[in-house]
Amino acid sequence: MLLLFATALLLSLVSPQILLAQEAANSAETEPATTRQAVDPNAFEPSKYRIQRVHLLPGERGPQAGVSRGRYIANFGSRDGVQPGSIFRALYRGQLMGLLKVTRSWRDTTELTMVQLVHKSDLSSPYPLNPGYYIEPHLVLLETLHFDSGEPIIDPDMHERLHYASRFVRSFPQFPLIVEGHTDAMGKADENMSLSKERAQAVLVFLNEVYRIPTEQLHAVGYGQTRPVASNLRKEGRFQNRRVDIILMNKKPIMAK
């Protein structure tokens, strides 16, 4: 979705995937120390999504190789709506072990790579993160709805994708689902800010009424024209910028309602 822009404007174009990675790294650095302590495994309900397999490239062994070159296969896929660049937390008995980023996915499986190793419990294992560790959302981009002439574009394919994404969301009822509204740069900045909030709220109501996502899990936020993913100088770019991103997070942003 990201379009290359003129060099002078390149730094102003920020893709949702880049934002996810940046925010994930910042969040992990400020993770409270209490999350790094093992807890009673009976005191929580782990996610049903787990690391199923770990692959190291031929000739690559040891923790450092696993951090830089390891590939982790999890038991969710493209039909669950998860997009490349999404960040997940790998946990073991309630302890945060590391952050993983989605690189590609198939229907029922997903490949992830290491973003950050937080803790390694099994020093004898060749893998930084072991099969069986469960996975929870950190910053997970599920879908992007684009707007043409004031209304979101929701065709039959998008309905089906939102159906599966909603099922994935319902597996994590304790995690906030953030609905981010964005606009192109046409018009006044303050009006675009209001418009982005209205679009986010409209999609929030849609997700609640059509897909039964609980209202207490849904949070809307508008960013106006401040987070473009493409050039506003071209019609195609403006279309890409008129969007609502649906993101499952481990905590609610300050700006979200």
C-alpha cells in the first residue's frame, strides 16, 4: 500500500506497519518489570494461538542466530485478518519472552521473525523462543477500510475478511480494538481532524452492530491528515490516505476514547 514519494516528502509518509514496529519497540522498552516475572500458570488463561514450529537457516544455530535469522510458525493465518508488519507478544507462563513481527501468512499459518528478545528461560534450547509459547496481540493491524465519497468501501470480500477478523478479535476480549480514522490533505486541517473522528466512529458502530464486537472493547481515534501512507499529490494516493485502520492492541492509546 505504501507508495514511494518525492524525496522531499518521503519522511512524511508513514505506513501503518512502520508505525506498528516503532510503537512496539518503544512499548517493549517501557514494559514494567513485573511482566518479566513468572506467575502461577493457573492464574491466567493463555491464548489458543501458539508458536508451533521454529526454523533456523541451514548452518545457523545458537541463540544469536535464532534472534537474527529464526522463523517462527504460528497457528493463525490470512483468513484471521492479520496483516504483515503486525507485532505479537510471545509469552510463557505469563512472562513476556519476546516480540515477533508477521512477515507473511497463509490461510491457517503465519511466519514471524524476532523483533526483540526480552527473556530466554531455556538456556539449553537452540531457539530463543520455543515451540509452545503462546502468542497475544501487541500491535496487530487487522484491516484497512478506504473511503471514496464519504462512505466506507465494504464489498463482499471485505465483509468476509471482517468476519474472520472479528472472530480473531473475539479470542482476545481483554485487548482494546482501536479504530483509527485518517483523511487526505484536501481541505482544512481542523475539518479533516473532525472528519477522521466521524469516520472512525462510523466504523466502530458498524463493527458493533454487524459483527457484535462489544462496545467496551472498541475505541475510536481520529488523526486527520497527519499520518499519510501515500502522496496527496496524486488521486490514487489521496484514496489510500482516506482510510480507517482497525488495530488490535495490548493497551489503549491516550487519544482513543
